[in-house]
Amino acid sequence: MRAALRATTAHRGVELRRLSEVVGRLAEQREKAYRAFKQRLGGDGDRLPPTFAEVVAVVVEFADSLVADS
């Protein structure tokens, strides 16, 4: 997966950076939309993390691990 990420960024001519450096206030800005999405899912939404910040944190951790030592 790291090789694919490096190849993609090289092909697009962009700098490979940690997601944690660029995600900014996404979790705060999209919290309301996330709550609405969970509500539309009904009972299935209960299986999702309670806040969008938790979702973002997990994704950032995963994505940053791909960039580490690149």
C-alpha cells in the first residue's frame, strides 16, 4: 500500500504529507453532517463511533502510518 501511495503522489506531482498535518478542523466542521448521517441510518448508526472526531482519528492514524519512513 505504501508503494501505491508513493507511486500515486509521484504521478500526480504532489508532495507526500502526513494526513495529520493537513486535516485541519475537518472533524469539527463535519460533526453535524456525521450526526445527521448516523440518524438516517437508524439502528445501524448505533454501531458507528459516537463522534466524527473518533472516525477522523482512526483514519489519520492509519494514513500517517503509511507515510511514516517513506
